[in-house]
Amino acid sequence: MSDLPTPPTQTADPALLTLEFEGAGHGPLRAIVAGEIDFASAPSMQARITAACDRARTRQLILDLAGVGFMDSSGLRVLLHLRRELAGEHGGLVLLGPTEEVRHILTLTGLDQHLPVADTLVRAQELLRETENDSTEP
Amino acid sequence: MDSRSSILLIEDDEGDALLVREELADVPQAPAIEWVRSLADAVGPLSRGVRCVLLDLGLPDADGGLSTLRAVRELAPEAAVLVLTGQDDEHLGIRALGEGAQDYLVKGAVDGRLLTRAIRYAIERRRADQAALQLREAQLQARENARLERGLLPSPLISDPRLSVLTGYRPGRRSAVLGGDFFDAVELPGGVVRAVIGDVSGHSVDEAALGACLRIAWRTLTLAGSEPAQLLGTLEQMLLHERHDDDVFATLCMLEIAADRRRVRMYLAGHPLPILVDEQGVRLIAGATHPPVGLSLDPEWPSVTIEPQGEWSMLLYTDGLVEGRVGRGSERLGAERLVELVREHVRHHAQPLIDTLIERVAALCAGELTDDIAALWLTSSA
């Protein structure tokens, strides 16, 4: 069961946010977020991603933010929560392809220095492997 | 909701159930009734929502139907409940009123017309009770908000007549609770002025209380003479200990204005950039940003020093002021456009009033301001 790849699932959110999951099996889970991450959509986004990681039995997450047109501090709270949850052995979080809007808030809050960001899927996977090998990283 | 299909009769005796329905059948425009035999059968209809429950108190449970009544009230707290008792146990009906039933009727002593009236009356009474409850909750909320507001948004402690501090606050549209936005400004002996604006992530009464807590700690540490970097470190320690949820963090912008008002040292922790207005124009002031307070990511608290030219003003604000939606897409107002608004404002008004600016922003965002806004406008005149 755990060896089978997780089939892509899609769910619509009333608050203009969609989430799609890909991958896992042995590798990391990729969560593709599209829409706006704000106070209305953030809590359910967090719950659904956590549930998907549990289902896929993985602690490695690639959060694909290429379709995110807006993110506020509620969204940052989700990123920081996931970062903390997935910290430690065999875990990690990488942000993939954040839009200009998302990069802006990451820079503004100084979190660009503390959350790994990748522009390609391959690079994201590399970063996760590096995190795994470097146990000194929080 | 259709009142004709949302009355539920819970009655184990088939004969009695038939009697109730027959009595109602003779009444023009009587409500339609759904009949179930037991509480177990009632769970489905109750969870779908009914307006009135007719409950036979003779159901075979431990205390003459009263525990069934409590279960019904729990399953459908918004429904009116009318209990039916036998001739000999009217006392149970009276006890049922104490347990939250709207009324009781003695079986066999009511006709269809009276029963219809009793149902309508019970529904109206339940509605009135709920309205009274909501009003009470709103009053309590208002009092709580007033308390929190004093904690979050104090009067600045400034005695220098040449340094004016204007403050503005506008609660978000999304809830009755204040957010965690806070500000303060304090003049120290010797003339140095410190000002702060901050925002605790999240929007519940807990975040608001934490904001008030941080603001008071900030003022205490400032008055006690704590150096800025040390103060911010202590504030972070305090947030780590006092927060109710490990995900909570706060952003803030803090200024230390020299006694001669010619130099301003700025500390940013994940907060939107302030706007400076001086002889050189209107612009955002960028600084070395420390991550938000409460993430324990960096023990160093960097600062930048600004040297404004001539008379100057600075606008500190929380993200609610720039995150209002403009137009139909995802686009938000943004800091650059706020600079434009301030520029336009200072061109036309000698003394820009913060309330006017907030109103301008609100108008541009067409009522889409869901987040709280706090703002501080400091002006140094010669």
C-alpha cells in the first residue's frame, strides 16, 4: 500500500484556493497550490496538506507556489507551521517556484533566508536530499 | 426554511402519534409533521435541522423522558421543543420547562387548533430567546473589545510639542474581535523618543490579548531603559513563553528618534516598510529585516539609521493598510501605491491626517478591507 504512488487528488475550496497532490511513494509529496492563501483559505490548506502527508506517509514536502497570486501573514503562518512539523529526521520543506507576490512577502519578512526555495522540481528534490544529509540543519 | 416540513414528532406509541396527526389534519394550514418512534430514529432528522420538536415525555428512558429532552436539546440546540405529557404526569411537563423546553401540553387535552398555535408560539419564543442571547453575547464582546483596545492602542507618552504623534485604527470587516495590531510611543528623559507598531499573526481574542501583552512589555522595557536590541530579544523571549500556540509570531517596526530629531534608528522584524516624508520627497524606508518575533531564527537585531532632511514625518502601519483588494483579481493595494497616496495627500494638506488616509485606502479597496489596520504618523517640526 505504501509503495503505491498516491493518485493525484483535487479539491476545490470556496476561498479561491485549489490544492493538488502528486508523488510520494518513496519520494517527497508535491502539493500544488493555486489561488490566494489568506486568513480564509489558510487553515483548511494547512489541514489538507498535513492530512495528505500522513496519507502518503512522507515527511518531505515540496510546496509548489507557482499558482499563488496572493499570500498574507496567515499563509506565512502555514509555511512556518509546516517547516516546524517537517523538521528533523527524514523531513523537510522546500518551496517551489514562488510567484513575484510570494517572493515579495518572503523577502519583506526576512524569511527568504530561512525557507529553502527552488526554481525547478529537480532542484527542489536536491535541496530535500541535502537537508536530509545535513543533520545540523534545523 | 419550509415550516411545513420541519416539525418532528418523537412518540413511541403509534396510537398517540396517529392522534396528533389526525388532530392537525383538520386544521387549515397546519404544519406537516414527520414522525419517528425513538431518539435513535430522531438523530437523522434532528441533524438535518428542524424548527420544532414535539417530544413525548413518556418515552421509556431512565427519568421519564427528561434525558431524551436533554439529548434532543444537544442534537438540535436551535429547535423549539414542545413536550407532551400524559394526564397523570403533568409535573414532568413543568420539570421539562426547567430543562429548556418552550412549553408542555397534556395529551388528550388539546385539539388541533391549539396544538398548531402552541407549535407556532414555541418557535417564536425560541427565536426570541436566541435573539436575546445573541444580543447579550454582542454586549459582552463589546466590553471585551474595549478592554483589549485600551491594551493595544494606548495614548502616546510624548511631551515634546515639536513632535506630534497621530494614531489611527480601523477594525477588520471579518469579525467582531479586535486583531493583534498594536502601537505605542514613549518619550524618555533626555528627549529620545521610541515608537513601535506591531501585529500578532492570527485573529482571535487570544492574539489580541497577546498583542496587548507585548505592547505593555515594550513600554515597560522602554521606560526601564532597556537598549533596543536587548529589548527586542526580551520581547521575543516573552512571546515564546506567553503565546497560546507555537505557530504564533509577531511582526514589528520600532523607531528610536534622537533627541535632536535629526537621526532615526529603525528596527524591522518581518514588518511592512515605513514611509518617510521629508524635503527629499516621499519614499519607503528599507532596512535590514530580522524575521518576525517568535521564530527564534536570529539572535542579532540589525538596525538602520535614517537622517531625514528638514521637517519630516514617518508613517508606520500594519499590513491591513496595504493588503486590501483593488479590482477583481488577486491584486492588492501594495506599499508602492500607499506611497502614491501619501504623496498626493501631503501635496494637498499641510498636516496629513491619518484617518483621512485610512478612509482613502478604504475607498480604493471598495470595502474589501478585511484585516485590521493600525497606523502611526509621527511628525517632527522645527
